Amino acid sequence: MRYSVLFFCVLITVSFYGQIPAKRYRWKQLGPIVTPPSNTDVGKSTAVGLGWVQDVLITDNDWYAGSMTGGLYRSSNSGKKWKKVDDDTLQLGTLCLLNVGDTIFRGTGLTHYDEDFGVGLLYSVNRGRTWNPTGLQFSPLDKQPLWDVDADKNGNMLACTPNDIYVSTDASKTWKRVYRDETCDFKEVHIDMSGNLWVCGNKLLFSSDGHSWQDKTSALSSTMQLGRVSISQDAQNPKKFLAFYGEKDRGVIDQSYDGGQTWKRLYDSRKVSRADIHHTDIAIAPNDSNVVVLGTYRAYISTDGGKTFAVSTTPHLNAANFAHDDIRDMQVNGSDDIYLATDGGVFHSSDSGQTWINKTGKGLAITQIYGMHQLADKSLVMGCQDLGYFHYTNKKWEHLGRYYGDGGDAIETSQGLNILLGGRLRSIDINNPRGSKNIHPPTRTNPFVAKLIHYPDASDTFFYVGNDVWKYSNGLKLNLTKKLDGKKEYVSGFNINSSNPQQLLMSYDQPTWKADKLVGKFYKSIDGGETWKDITANLPILAWRYISGITTRSDKPDEIVVSLGIMDDDDVYKAFKSTDGGISWTNYSDGLPPYQTFGVWRIANTSGLLLASIEGLYYRNDRMEAWQKLSGKIPSVAIRDIVVDEKNRKIYAATYGSGMWFLKLPRKMLKF
């Protein structure tokens, strides 16, 4: 009897740990937390930086930097050190910031995924230590990112989402939607010195009372369809306004001397370029009407009221006027006090833009990673949004500075390291990164979120997964999916079984969206890609979803698990499982949040699965009845890629807004 009880206790213990791993995990942030050194040559362009700052707010006591996807940071020592000060349970981006007295307002949103959404406008009265909702609240299902907010001294406030305009007359306690137009793409709001309201985007709207609105777009000098308009009022002459926008490859400024009612062209030149939907900003220095600052992919300065402009920033390494490209927002406190929010961090000029100082400091860990790869020497390479590539070795970061622009996935072969730069596949020598060789497939498509996947037990054979699946082997490139579709949809999921490499599974993110036409989205091959069978109809949910990741078991190739994109409304459809090779499927989503996923991976030689979501990383094995979040110090942030090093019991998580994180795998996760 004693031995039976002991056996029963052991059985219960094993079962318990198989079903429920730890509730909190010891995640460690690897960064980068300071701007790494760049190995490019002095004077050459570099994309070195820490990440995308969407808005910057400078107050008397603190600086605030709003990350596009990684929350909010505060510095109390002029940018030397930064501390994360949001308390998001789901990590949101900070699209706009506003200071009114002792109150900080924060507009929330995530706009880099399948569907844009946010939770509205938050406020803090204790320098960001805690946050409260205002009267302008949204559910993620409302799909409303809040792009801008402004206020006057009388408690009147103005805010915009892409299609809607909101007004408050009681300092944000209550709000009313006063305008809606689904053809608009609003990004900017202003309450001018006379109390008039302005909303800018692909249109320019004006209201004197907040109820009736006039479209002033046609009053501008342009006759073209505009991408984005930005305006600025002259503090020295309140009747004077400047409006900035782009016409193809030209920057255009209109001026008004009657409060914005009529406009006349002031400036028109190719010397100011790339004023588009992503970055178009203008500010007149409040202490000097002659100083005008423009923000596009670079900053431009005028000292004659906007008649002529000079380029103020450059991406050239170690230049006195170095600042990262892509100006997302500006705060111009005076002609000699200018702040830039860029895709690389925060920059400040105290001499009218002649020189710039990187104020990103330490702790602003907001890097957005698209892809990651572990090299044979166990070092890591990661490709990032607008920062190119970083190399992490011996606990130090180095920026591969010659590779400018958006980085992506990477894969190592005996010939060197292959990277995706701007979506195009290139081969480099990581030990001498001064050049690259173009090895991109013979196709015009180049999605920068393409994936690179090794052929099992063949270090020099790999797959490029973009708008087709290309097999690279012995110097040859073979398109395995050429016959499947001619529309060039993106291949959103791909898997090769590690024990039976003849079994391939792949999926497109399009088409279908019709329950009565379940074809052309999900395929299986049992001959290495020579032929494919359409299995879309076996998984009917694909009428309204797409597969973001596919994994199979090495010991049971017929066991397939897929992760799904698109936000769910009520029921959750984030993972499905098949045990018969894709003929029948079961919803395997218990425990998962309703948000978009980025992939699913198998922990080798176990039944354990890892699933990456906008809300973080989740784990499940065969003995568990639901997925469990691998929570800890890591924020609930989007994870776009992972590396599992089973031999050394390590997981590396590539987040999209919080840099790279590391977790030591508990031994029990390798037992089930």
C-alpha cells in the first residue's frame, strides 16, 4: 500500500509539471540598451540607432519618448538614461504625447500589424508612474489608433484617429465624435491661438466651433491628390500659417496671412524630398519667424521664413550633423532648441540644426526586430526595422553599419552569412562587412519579412520564402511554387519536416475570404516540392484567416500545428492541430489571446510548442489542456521570431519594440 501511494504521488507530480510549467519565467533583456558602435567607415551612411521614436515630449522636468510599438520612456537627466514608464498589460505604441500643466496625455495605438488598434487616450499626473483612462476610450476591436491630441488653456481638447475627429470641452473627461470620413487618413491636430480647430492628413479640415467643418484642401495651391499635409502657426504673427506637403518628388510650402482661409505657394523644390504619408512635419520657431524646420526622411532648416531650405541632418557616421533618417515628429521650442523623434532615437540641436547630438542615451530599448539567426559560434544576428543588422557576440552588440535600411531574417552557410536587406537576399562576410553579393532569386518581389529556412542536416541548402518558395542548393535556385499561383501573394507559412524532408507545407496570406471558395491558400507536398496538393478546404477557417506559421513533429510527421493571423472577435481561432497529415483539424487555441500571431515552433525531441503573438510568447505540450504565457520581466510585446537552442537550454525572443530577450529553458520543458 505504501509503495502504491508513493507511485501515485510521483505520477501526480509528473503529470502536474507536464501540464503546468512555471507561472513566471526569468527573462533577461539583452538589448541593445545603448546605441551600439557601427563598423562602417567614417563618413559612410549608417542606419545605426536604437529604434523608432514616434513622438518626443520635452517638459520642464522630464523628457518623454514614445515608441511606435514599445510603449513610453522617460528621462529625468536630459536623455542620458531612460526608464520605461507605461503600465500596458498589452504593449501598445505611443503615437502622440501632450503636456497640460502637471498632466501627461498619451495617445495609444499599434499600426504595424494586420489591423490597427489602440485603447484611446491615457493620462498621468505623476510623471508616468501610473496611467488612467480619459473619456476617450476604445476597445482593440474598435480598431482605432489615436494619432494626435491637442489642448488649449480653457479645457478644450481635440484628437483624431485615421477617420474620426473628437472634441472635449471638459479637459478630457468626456468626448464627442464630431466628424467621420472613411476616405480620410488623419495624422495631426491643432487648436490655434484664436481657438480654431485644424485637422491634417490627406486632407486639411478647419472648424471654428468644433461642430461644422470645412475642407480647406482645395484652398491649397496644389491640384494633386495629397498624401499628407502638416501646418504650423507663426507665434509672432497669429494670422500667418505655413502648410507643408509633397507633390511627387517635390516639397511644397503654402503660406496664408489670413488665418488659413486662403493660401499661396511659397516654396516648391526637389531639394526637399520624400514628404509622404510616413513623415511630413513643419514647425515655425516660436521665437523667430524666419526659422522654419521641416521633417521628412531628413530634417531641413530655413532661416528666411521658408523661401529656401538647407539639409540639416545626415546619416553619415560621425558627422557633426548626424541624425538617424526618418523624422517622425519634432518639438521646436526655439530656433536654438530643436528635438527630433526618428527611427533611430532622439536627437537635439542647440544651434539651429547645424549640429545634432544623439540623446538616445541608455535604457531606451525599443528595437523592432524582424528576424534573427544563431550562427555556428553561438553568436546572434538580428535584422531590424530601419536599423539594418546587429551582431551580438561575447555579450556585446555591434552594428553592421554598411547595410543601410530595413533588415530581416538571416541564415549562415559555408559561403558566409545571407541577409535580407530591404527584402533582397545578399551574401556577406560578417568578419569583414564592407560589401555584399546579390543572390536574390530572379524575381521582382522582395518582401522584407521573407524567411530563410535551412534544409535538415544540410548547412548549405536552404529555402528563401517570400512570394514564392525558392530552394538554394549547390549554387542553384529552384522555384518550388512557380506553378501554384501567378498572383504573387506572400508565402506566410512554410515547414519542412526534419525527419522526412520530402514533406513540405506552405500557405499564402491570400486569397479566399469566401467560404464557398476554399482553394489556393494551403498546400502540401510529399515529394520535396515537385507536386503540391491543395488542402485549403480541410481547414475552413482559412476563408477568413491566414496561416502565420507551420510546425510538424520529427517523430510524427502527420502531426501539424498552424498559427493563424487576424484579430478574433468572440471565439478565439489562433492555433489549429492535425494528427492525420492535414486531413482533419481541431481548434487548439485554449489559453491564447485573440491577437495576431507570428509563428509557431516545435522544441526538438519534445511535444512542446512555442507560439509568438502580439501579446508575447506562449507554450504548450501534449499534457497541457491550454497554452500558457511565458511571462516575466519581458513586456507583453509582439515577438516576431525566436531561436531555440535546445543543447544549451536557451530561448532567444526577437521582439518588435523591446529588443532581444533571453530565457533559460527549464529542464522540465525538455522532458515532455
